[in-house]
Amino acid sequence: MMERAESCQKLYTRLRLWEFPDEYVIEPTDGSPASSLSISRVDASIKLVDAIAESISVRVPKIQTIFGVVGMLKLVAGSYLIVITERECVGSYLGHAIFKVVSMKILPCDHSLKNSSPEQKKVESEFSGLLKVAERTVGLFFSYDTNLTLSAQRLNDLGDESKLLPLWRQAEPRFLWNNYMLEVLIDHKLDPFLLPVVQGSFHNFQAAIGKEIVDVTLIGRRCTRRNGTRMWRRGADPDGYVANFVETEQIVQMNGFTASFVQEKYGAVLAIDLVNSTGAEGRLSDKFASAVEPILSDDLRYIHFDFHKICGHVHFERLSFLYDQIANFLDKMDRTNVTQSMIGRKMLESQLRRIGVFAAEETISSHPNLDEKYKILWANHGDDVSIQYSGTPALKGDFVRFGKRTVQGILNDFYNALGRYYLNNFVDGTKQDAIDLLQGHYIVSVSRDMTPPSQKGGLESMAHFPAALCVVSVGLFLTILSLGQARYDLRHLFFAALWAAISIGVAAVVQANGRIFCNRPRLHKPRH
């Protein structure tokens, strides 16, 4: 039912990259009788060629195996081709192999830069530096045979004509990570080279339930409309796209049945407000409740659940109170907007009952092997998504992974919080610029980019001074505390050195740069 019909041209699964002094040639090597793709290193012009060997005698190339073409970006004076150099098979989706991008390579087509002005060269260098950041993008997945941008339901609903289209044309643009980068190649009708890539997560496992085997898959699809880092991409835009939206799909396959549970913006919506009921968050919650009240209906419900007040930092078992309030709503549908693993667990149990595997009162926790693998599935998913936007694994992940809060988990949250503070202020501004460049949220223009913007300073740079002072103070305190404990346990010497290094590092940056953590994004103008 879910099988993809044969399209006119399949994607090339293995390619050979020839790096000549004046061109790149990408040759299909998976047995497909096809022309090779040639890209000029001077002006990035693209053409298909039938012969390569004739020119080898006069130009000695570098040769490398690659596994896909991600796309191409145009900067001030040059263009840059992005290819996949390493991949890893991480499982299957409805019978089709799924691969994770392990490494990518940026191939510059910038020989024309030799004739550019010094200003152009300076700006080109700055923007090409952002591509080096983009080269390290994590959480990218693809398939040569099926469309990862579409949920199981949407794949099943594709008409016969749509199934014959190239994968990039079937794709949901919101979840096509390289949508903008493919535009140049699309114009040249290079369908077998156009590999759709999704950013998010992909995990699956198999477990035994009695004599039966259940296959569970969890897919996260990150929307490209307003994606970015934790502090530099917030709120919603005028078109209603919210920051860092992720569609999460949980698929169970067993005894010939396939059931899918999707967090989506479609259909009936259950909006759960988890913010505090007091203070600034309380005022925001009140405003949201007032705004949504006129449109509440059977298909749109709103519930406020003060997460911190009810659950605190350790009592996450109290999420069952939330489930009791929404259980009737979930029973009416196979998909909702709730993201918690607890909801996914309840839905999976419901699906297993409907296909006759679970008895009425049977639960996942009554099967230890299934229970353990399910917890790990959601914990890994949460870490993947968190790393992409915050740079660290998810906080409170120990509850999802082990079903309870642990001392180690609380310590990990502390370390991750410190890591997030550093990344937010030192790294994420540049990372956000790189994301905006890749996604086409910012288009490089020769006329407006001739003067690279300067870094901020002065009073504005002092905005984060209290937080920096706090980090230094806490670091020094913990250094002294650890040294005091070192006589009982030598491991505390390591922690003393760690906290001292953090404190000294922060102080050194403040002194050397004359400003406090002023890593501002430089790209402000939107794509037109």
C-alpha cells in the first residue's frame, strides 16, 4: 500500500567526483547508463557530458566517491557546490533504506574571484566562511527510494501520477532542508542527481511481544520556514510559521498492519499551555487564553497545565494528571499536536489494542524489553532535536530515558545549561547566519554586501555583563568547593580544574575583546 511506484528516473545512489583544475565532473557509478554532470569552476555553468576519460591525459584530477548532491549556493562572486562524502544506513522507512549524512564537502566554483575587487573578495571570504559552519550541519537524513518529507498517511494518499514524479517534486517544501539549494540544479533538469534531504531525527527498533515482533519508528521533520538556533530564532512570523517547528511521526508495523501517529498542524488541534501561571509567563498565558477563547470548538481545545508548579524538577510522573484531562480527545483521533513521549506511549498502546496485540488493560510497561527500547527511542529523538537548535542534548532527558529523575540527570542538566549559555553567546549568532544563508532566508547581493557589518560594542555589549559575572562567580565558588573535597576523592581535582578553566576563559574573553558576549547575527535582510 505504501510502495512508491517506479518513476521515470531513479536517483543515483553512488557517484564518482572528478576534481579537475577547471571543472568538477560527477559520474554515476551505480550501474546506471547515464551522462555525467559537469560544473565549471570558473563560472559554475552546468552541462551533461558523455565522456570523461579523453581529457584525463592532460589534466590529472582528484577522484573521490560521493553519495549525493545536496545543491548549490551563489554568493558575491562565486558559487559553491555541496555534496555528501559519507553516509550511514540507520534503518528503514516502510521498507526503504534510510541514510544519515555523516559528512559533506563544499566545492568552490570561484575562479572568477581573481578578477573581483578587494571589497568583493573580502565579503566573499566572510560568506564562504559561513559555508564552513554549514558543512558541519547535523541531523540530516535521506532516502534514494522514498520521500522522507511526507508522513505515512500522505505517502499512501499520493495519486499514481504523483508517484511517478521525481522525489524532489513529491516533497513537502516545509520539510525539504535543501529546497533552496536545489533551485539552480532544478533549472537544468537534472532529476536523477536531485537528492531530497530532511533535517530532524530518525530512530527505530524491533521488540518481541509474545511470539510477535513489533517494529516502531520515530521520525522528526524540522520545518525550514523559521528554523534556527535557540536564542536567535524565536516566536512566529507574519505567515504564522513558528520558530523551530518539528513534525514528529511515530509508526508501528506489526502483523501486516501499519499505524501512524503524527504531530501536525492539520485537523483537530489540542493546544497545551505548559508555562507558569504567575509572573511574566502567567501574563503571556492569560493573553493567549483570551485570544484563543473565541475560536474554541470540538476541533480546537485549549488546556493550561502549569508544568513547573505541578511537576517541579523531579515529579514528572504527575504528567498523568495532564493525560487524564486529554484522554477523551486522544481517543477520537490518530494524530494530535502533543509532543510528549507520554502521549506517544498512550497512543502506541491504543494502536496495539486496535490491531489485537494488546489486551484491554495491557501496557507497554508490562513488556520490559519493549518498555526500555521505547524510552530510549524518545530520549534519543529529544536529544537529536535539541542538539540541532540548542547545541546540547535535551534537558530532563533522564526522565524520558529511565522513567524518573536521577542525580546524574540533574548534573547533566546543569552542564548542558552552562553549555547552552556559552553557545548562545559565542557561537549561535554565526550559526544562525549560516542557516539563513543555506535556507535562502538571506540572499547575498553584491550591491548591499560590499561593506561587511561591524561588531557591536559600547554600552550594548555590556547587556550580558550580569550573566557573565554570575558564570565567573559560580565557577570560582565551585573551584574552591572541589578543591576542598579533593583530599577525599581525587576526582574532584578534575572538577576544580574544569571550573577554574571556565572562569578564566570567560574573564579572558571579556578582557581581550573589550565586550561581553556580543555575538550578533549579521544577516538581517530577508529573501525577496
